[in-house]
Amino acid sequence: MINLIGVHKSFGPKDVLRGVDLSIPKGESMVIIGGSGTGKSVLLKSVLGLIAPDKGEITVEGLDVTRLRQGSSERDAFLAQFGMLFQGGALFDSLHVWENVAFRLLRGSLKRPKEEARAIAIEKLRRVGLTPDVADLFPAELSGGMQKRVGLARAIAAEPQIIFFDEPTTGLDPIMSGVINDLIREIVVEMGATAMTITHDMTSVRAIADKVAMLHGGKIRWTGPVADMDDSGDPYLTQFITGSAEGPIEAVR
Amino acid sequence: MRFLATIGAAILGMLAAIGRVALFAADTISHILRPPWYPREFVTQIMQIGYFSLPVVGLTTIFTGGALALQIYAGGARFSAEAVVPQIVAIGMVRELGPVLVGLMIAARVTSSIAAEIATMKVTEQIDALVTLSTNPMKYLTLPRVLAATLVMPVLVAVGDIIGIMGGYLVGVNRLGFNAATYLKNTLDFLEPLDIVSSLSKGAVFGFVAALMGCYFGMRSGRGAQGVGAATKGAVVAASVLILAANFILTELFFAA
Ligand SMILES: Nc1ncnc2c1ncn2[C@@H]1O[C@H](COP(=O)(O)OP(=O)(O)OP(=O)(O)O)[C@@H](O)[C@H]1O
Ligand SMILES: [Mg+2]
């Protein structure tokens, strides 16, 4: 269970989050939608403790995230239950693809023999639609969409209980998007993981989500089951889903 | 009044920066005692900082040693003291030029690459990714670099001292007509243990400063390519200035009567 109450965050004069309230029950898949620059990535990073909110409370399974001291072993243990796909991939460019995927399995508390870690990495790569021969390349040698999928493989490699995906299908072709959507769904259903996904792709939303939350104006504008999304009666949400230029959301922000 | 306020603000800013660097240094050192450690990173950095710097160290010191011999000979000739070339080259190289030259070359080669690498990692969210993978960037990135530089720099300085003296020797024997055996004997007889201890200690301090500045500026990098550029520039300037300042202080400590 992830709980956010009244979360605020500003960068200088810019108020990005202005009181976000949201809760994600264990084992559910929550999809966050919202305009570009509304603070969706900031929201995910706040839950991970990478960005400290100015105000408000964030708890994961009852544990207050903002209290965890940087570099403490509690924080390491806390983060060990997470997998995160960054919007830009954030692959380590000095390491081979397979070493990126197996990063957690090569050191620290989950360390295991190199051969085993490599085998797991190759299996995870296969699940995101990549062949074993990319394992020995460097991230810079891959296309943007391939890097994204390596990032995804890294996020799921250690079978985390909570998974955050920041735009998992952006930059992928429609077929690959379908594969990734299925994979995310599978992880939630089979592994019972809690997932929080940011996406702009409405097909993904429908394929992945149990629940949807729309971030607008620094707050959660609407949240509810994905089935209720189409007849929410909320003009903001409706405009966003239909992608219409006409509506309450201004095109220039 | 405006003028005074500006000076005051600059001084406060500088004090705050010194405080932040000191905290960063203390934090780095504290990780020596706290596992987990990343020995593979450490070994990689020993190679990167130490082994691959050897050519540049050799080239800078051999030319400087040679030039030093020529100058001392020319200067000494004015009061018939040409014979002191071996002794002064040895002292000059070991006490001052060896450590300072190698330190500045390391600031150019190692500080810049550490700062650019870490800043790029920061900008592309690789540092955030490390944290989410339960890996402390101070342990994984900073400590191996700072420790490797601190341990490997005395070796580089020793190599630089020897090659610098060799440069003086080559010029002395081939151009200035010194007897080879006498040149070496005079050099070895003249150097004291304190000269060598001071040289290697300076090396360790400079290595620490060079790597620490690279990591500090890299970790604090602003966003985008501009942020990386600014971090790299700041790191090299700070490392160079601090190395020269530390050199003065260490010379004062070791040799002031
Ligand atoms: N480290 C930071 N420093 C300053 N401003 C920041 C920082 N991180 C994010 N911002 C600002 O916060 C706002 C929200 O950024 P965020 O990345 O969360 O947007 P987003 O909703 O993920 O957008 P997109 O869909 O385009 O990825 C942006 O205006 C951005 O400029
Ligand atoms: Mg984003």
C-alpha cells in the first residue's frame, strides 16, 4: 500500500505538486496520466525518496519515506523492494547491457554467481523482446527503444514487489508496445506486484491499468477504476482521453 | 555600503563552500569503514588513475628535469657554481616540481574526467538509478576514485621524480659534460629521507584533492550539457588551486626551520 497525503513540491518559484493525495493498494496497477510537465516523474521520484517533498506525507507499507536517511541501511532495504524504469532509461553506459540488467544480482544483498546472474539477465531481456546477442553490447550501441526495454528488464530483474514505470512504451513500435503492455500486466497478475506506471499512450492505459489517476494543476484531478474513465463526466479527463485541442486544458502551458 | 555587502556575501559564500567540501570529504572517508565495498571499482580506478597516467607523468617530468639542468647550469655559471647541477635538480624535482607537476597533470587528466563522468551520470539520472538499485553513489563512485588516487599518486610522484632526475642527468651528461657516475653519486648523496617523504606525502594529498574535487563538482552538477561543462571546469580550477595552496602549506610544514 502506497499512500500520499497532501504532497507539495516546488522548484524555485515553480509549484509543481500542490497537494497530491493518492493511495495505491497492494497488488494493484495504477496508471498516472497528465499533461507534459505536470509533475508525474517528480511524483514517482518523491515516493522513491530521490526528491524530498516540501510538505506532505508519503508512506509505503506504513513506512514514512521522507524519514529515511540517505545511505542508511533501512533505506537500502526499503529500495530493495522497488524496481524503477526511468523516463530516459538511465542505463549505466560504462557497463554491458547484461551487467546493467543484472546490476542488483552482481552485488549487495542479492548477489549471486556471475553465470547465474547472466542467465537471469538474458531471460529478462528475452521477456522484453531482446535477443541474447544484445547482452554483450554497451547501451550506447542500442537504439532508443532498445535502451528503454533494457531499462525495463533491469527494473524487473530482481523481481521487486513494487514497480514504477516512467513511460515504458514511449518510443516503441506498436507491436513492441503491445508486448510491453502484456508484460507489465503479467508482472502485476502473476507476481502480485504493485505497479505505478506513467504513460501518455491510451492503449497502454487500457491494457495495464486497474485504476487511473489524472494529475493536473499539481493535484489529482480524477481517480477511479479504468472502466469508469470514459464516462467520468470530468471535462479535463475527457479532453485528455480524446486528445482534443478544445476544452478546459490549455494547449500552451 | 553596497560594496561591503557584496564582499560580505562573497566571503560567506566561500565559507559555505568550504564547509560543504569538508562535509563531503568527511562523508567520503567515513565509507572506508562501512561496508559494502566495491573492490572491482577500486581496481578499475587504480588502472585508470595510476597506470594510464604514467605516459603523461613521464613526458612532463623528463622535459622539466632537462630544462631545469640547463637553467641551473647557466645560472650557476655566473658565480662558478656549475657543479651543483645534480644536487639542485634532485632537490628541485623531488621537493617541489615532481609533486606539483604530477599533481597538476592529474588535475587536468583525472579530475576533469571524473567530474565529466559523474556529472553526466547525474544529468542522465544514472545516479538516481544507482540509488534505486540500493547502491550508495558515495561508496560506488566517490570512495573508489578518491582512495585510488590517494594511494596511487605517491607512486606516480616517485616515478615522476626519478624520470625528472633522469632528464637532468641526460642533459647533464650529454650536453653539459658531467661525468655520468659522478652525477648519479652526487644526486644520491645529496637527497635526504625527508625530501622523499615530503615528496610522496604531497603526492598523496594532491591525489586526494584531485579526485575529491572531481567527485564533488560532478555530484553537484547542474542540469544539461551546460551543467556538465560547468562542473568539469569548476573541478579542474578548484583542484589546481587547492593543489598549489596545499603545496605551499606542506612545504612550510616540512621545511620551514
Ligand atoms: N530537478 C529539477 N529541478 C528543477 N525543476 C525540475 C526538476 N525536476 C523537474 N522539474 C520541473 O518540474 C516540472 C515537472 O517535471 P516532470 O518531469 O515531473 O514532468 P512530467 O509530468 O513527468 O512530464 P513528461 O510527461 O513530459 O515527462 C517541470 O516543469 C520541470 O521543469
Ligand atoms: Mg516525466
